Amino acid sequence: MEVPKRYGIKKTEKDTLARWFYLLVLGRTLDDRAPNYLKQAIGWSYHAPYAGHDGIQLAIGQAFDRSTDHLFPYYRDMLTAISAGINAEEIILNGISKETDISSGGRHMSNHFAKPNWNIHNVSSCTGSMTPQAAGVARAMKKYKHKGVVISSEGESSVSEGYVYEAINGASNEQLPVIFVIQDNGYGISVPKADQTANRKVADNFTGLKHLRIIHCNGKDVFDSMNAMAEAKDWAIKNQKPVIVQANCVRIHSHSNSDRHDLYRDDYELNYVSEYDPLGKFRRMLIRYNRFTPAELVEIEEKVKQEVKEAHKKALAAPDPSPDSIFDFVTPRPYQSEKYPQGIHSFDGPKKKLIEALNETLKAEFRHNPDTFLWGQDIANKEKGGIFNVSKGMQKEFGKERVFNAPIAEDYIMGTATGMTRWNKKIRVVVEGAEFADYFWPAMEQFVGATHEYWRSKGQFSPNVTVRLASGGYIGGGLYHSQNIEAVLTTFPGVRVVCPSFADDAAGLLRTSMRSEGLTLFLEPKALYNAPAAATPIPDDFEVPFGKARIRREGKDLSVFTYGNTTHFCLEAAEKIEKETGAGVEVIDLRSLSPLDKDTLLASIKKTGKALIVHEDKVFGGFGGELSALIMEEAFEFLDGPVKRVGSTFTPVGFNRIFEKAILPNTDKILAAIRELLDY
């Protein structure tokens, strides 16, 4: 029996072996005790026992150095967390969801262990979802020339997820120092590995990837696991390339406390996995090789019992979360403009197109903050800067280290963005989430996770990312090139969603987004990129705050609420109505959908008594339904007519221009609605 040489100890050094045995016993004591908290209605309603993974989890924690490394554990990684330094009280506080839980203060599921100030990251419940984020942190390590590794730990079934493939492929392509640990216990809940993949060893699915090393070990054996993790870390740091460590384990218990493994595992198998209990094997080895006497090991076990007992008492006495705190940490406080608090200016310079506004603001903010990065599909190739050339000239000025192409892998684009901002809160990332907004759907897993990062971590981490999406129709794009998706995106707390209609607002909102902490979804109406109607003068330092609408046209007879492409149709319709009838139509450009400027909206209703909501998206299920409900709930007594909506038909946007004209709103459709409402 030899202790791995990497740990700088003699093979007979008793202190290290005692430490390892202590950690193994502490982990198993808590692992076995966790279900009792649920039985007693104290908590820990989700528990995924790790028994059978002991060797590899101990090794992960021992390989991790919080001064240099980052660790992304998954929900079965209790011993990993303990081995990395999280103590018994902190484990129990997480399990019973107390206010003082260091991971999330009870906001996240139990058995999701983290300590963000130690670089042990709070991760989502989606299996394997941390892998793109781990690659993002490793990218930051490489760009900032930091010597360390990122360890991403997960079960073997997670590699069936597309975003795990994207992450491992991306780390291989970029040559990033990530150790992907695959803890293979043969089951994804009740689904056997044979139903997940054709290879007996799932790591073999990745043997064709260049720059990637694969190491196999016995995850049940402490020494083999220690050697594998030591080798993986040394190789990843030395070569600045990724490693997969496949650890073969057994799952002694059910998947979780809501699973009955006796329904799909026979007695033979259950007896077999119990016989391969890693803790029992390690204990027998310590005695067999005369490193410890049975009495010495009992002394350590008694010490653990007492420690857990004391931790239990302290954790039970800890405060519960307050229901009043649910609105804390939904989104970080945004950047505040002092010069333009309302996002309005009186600058009379030359007019600039919306696409120029975006391009110049990106460049200005890159000069302002050297820790700003941009990537996406097709955004940096010689003189081309994105499918619409919004990022033209960016790579030429700021270099490939800061502006670079991403693979056509939307979840990887989004996941590495949130991951990179975990490295340092000064970092700001702008991504083209997809070439067209319609293609953003593959990124939704990482996007949804990012929306609750700040809340889930109780304000300990904020994804400081601006996601740019070319949105909307009127270009003859058809399916996947002309749809609107804001009705879905605004349903998620924790993300700001903005959609400018004019060049100055595009510049001001982009500047505010890039200077703010938190996640912003920046919708760019692509039909307005070069539209003369959207061109405006723009002060060099212009800023538009979130949650501030802009009154584009004053009126007293009817209020129109709109944003994006349809703002221009509404202004045109308002002018025509005034010439025809003398009626004054007020046009409110919302600009910011979430947060929403309720004050301006309600004030306008109180003045005019009539409301028309116009947006490009479908009427049914569109964002206008939320506006209509808000008006009915908070301004019903001021209405002199029904709240009307104009938008697209409940169909996809077709390719033929005849279809597009029939489906999308236009000036004539808005005029008809205005006339009907004025006559009501």
C-alpha cells in the first residue's frame, strides 16, 4: 500500500492516511444520516447518496487547491465537497436549507454543495450543465495566464447531453486546462448505461478528440483514484490541455431518496455492490498492512460521531430563511447614469444608423474596460463581423484574445460566457447568442440557469453577460430568420430584456448593459440596422437606464405602447390619424421590457383613457398580453374603452413576402386599430 508520491509524503506517513480515513468516515456518516432528516421532517428532501464513489470523490477534493483551482461539483459530490474543505456543519446547513447555508441560503436544492469564496461553485441541477461553465473559467485562466485547473465532476449519464459534448469538444479545440471527472456507476437514475451509450466506458466516446487525454481509474479505490487525479492535474497544468478522468464506481444505494432501486436491481446486484464498499475496503487495508490498529480507527470513528453530533446541534439552531427575502438578489443593481438619468438627450450632431451605434458603442466600451470580451458565430473573420457586420473591425482593433469566433454551439457560447465571468467580476462578456434570435433555443438550458445564478447563489455570483440577438422580421427571412422570442424570454426573473427602436437608444442601452452587473438580453431589430428612420444623433457617452420608457410622441386621446420595429409604424400611423381627424395619439417606446416602466405606462393611460399595444410578435401569447393585464389590474378605472392589441397572426412568419405582409403588423393594421378604438 503506497500513498501517491505527488502528495509529498512517505508511503508510511500515518498522518495522511489518518486524514483520509477521517474524511471517508465523516462523509459516509453524513451520507448515511441525511435520509433521517427527511424522515423527521427537518429537511434534506433531496439527497443523492454517494456511497460507492468514495475513492474518486476523496481524490477530487484532495487534488483541488482553492488558492489556484476551481471546482464544479455535482449533486452526488458530498464527499468531494468535504474532501475539498467544507465542514460537517456546512454540509448539514445545506441539507436542511438554512439561512446560513454557504451555498445558497436555502434557495437551491439540498445536496448541492458549494462555497463560492473558495472557488467551489454553485451549479444548476441540470446534469452536466456545469461543463461549459468550467470551460469558460478555464478560458479565463488561459487568457489571464493563471496556472491552475478547473475540475468539473459529473455522472456518466450526463455525457449523453449535447452541451457536455460541446464543452469537451470546445475545451479540446481551445486547449483548456479542464479535468472532466466522469463518475461512472452504471446508472442514470434507473436507466442502465447500455441504454445511454454503445461504449462500455463512456470516456471512449471522446477518443477522437485532439489535445484530450483520457485516464481510467478505479473510483472505488482510494490510491488508484489519487494517482489518477494527481496525474491528470499535473498533465493539464503542464500541457494546458483538457483531461477526462473516468472513474468506475458502484452505486450502493438508490439514485436519491425518491428512487427505489429494488424495483430495477435484483438481490444479486445489490449484494455485489455492497461487497465493493470502498470505505470497508480502505479500513481493512489499513489494518491488514499494519498502518493502524482497530482501536486507532475506532478512535477516529468516535471523533467523527462527536463532530457530526455537535454540527447537527448547531445547524438545527441556525435561522431559517425569511420569506421576506425572496425578492433579494433577483438581479444586481444596474449601472446608474448620472448625466442621462432618463435616457434622453438633446444632442444635434450627425445622424448615425443603428448598426453604427452598436458597432461604435462596442468599440468604445472595449476601450473603456480592457476586461471585456466578445464571441459568437461568424463574428470575426477578416473584414466580416457577424452576419450583419455589427462587430466589423472589432477583432482588428482588439485582437483575437478578446474578439473571436465560437463554434456553432449555442449552449457552449452561453455557458462559457457565464463561466468566464465567474473568474473575475470585472469581466464583461458580450456574445452573439446566435446568428438570428430564432436559433437561440439550443442555448436555453444555459440561459435559464444563468437567469437564476444571482438569486440561487444569494448574490455571491452574477453572470455579467450581454446576449445580443438579431431579432424580428421585415427582411424576407422566413422560418428561423424572422421570428420574435421576447414573450418567452421575459418570463424569466433575473434577466433584463431590452429592445431599442432608434440608434441612440441602441447605443445607450448597450452601454448600460455592458457596464452593469447581471444578465441582459439585448434584442436588435435587424430590419432597423440600416433603416434611415432609425438613424439619430448620438452623444459619445450616451446612456439609457433600464426600466425607462421614452415618449416618442405626445398625445391626449389614445396611448400606443410599442417597441422595436413596430415603433416606426406606430409613429407613422399617429401622424396620419392626426392629419385625418385631429386626434392626438401618444406613442410610448418601451425600450426596456424587463424591467418595465410601469409609471410612464400608467400615467399615459390616465391621461388618454385608451390603450393600444403594438408589437411584432404574435398577439396570442405575446408580450402584449402581460401589458394588457397590467393595465386592466392597475388602471381599469381610467379606461374609456377596451385594451386592444396589434401583432402577428398566430402562425410562423413565412418566407414569401406575400406571407410576411399578411402575417406581420404594419401601418395600415395599426391605423385600423387606432380608428376603431378612437370611435369606441
